[in-house]
Amino acid sequence: MKNSGISIKAKLISKYLSKDLSQNLHRSTNINVLLNRVKNNQKNEKRKKLYFSFSVSAGLILFAIVIFN
């Protein structure tokens, strides 16, 4: 009985030790990729704001034409 308990304990310890080694790997990121992503997001936001403002202004103009004619 003692031998099986020790083997289970050793298996549990080895499982947690192997996970710790895999987490210590360093991941690198390329700053240029991140900067390009930010620039693209800003361009897309400007386009969306521009389209929205054009559609709102066109809607207001059409509403004014319908009401005042």
C-alpha cells in the first residue's frame, strides 16, 4: 500500500513540475506589427465616423426636404 501511495504522489509532483517548465518559455512580439494594427484600427474608426456623419447629414437633409415641401 505504501508503494502505490508514493508512486501516486510522485506522479502528481511530476505533473506540476512539467507544467511549470512549459510556462517559462518567453514569447516575443514584434512592435511593428502592433503599431501597424493600431494604425489600421484608427483608419477604420475614422472611416466609420465619416460614413456615419455623412449618413446622418443626408438623413437630416432628406427629412428637412420632406417636412418643408
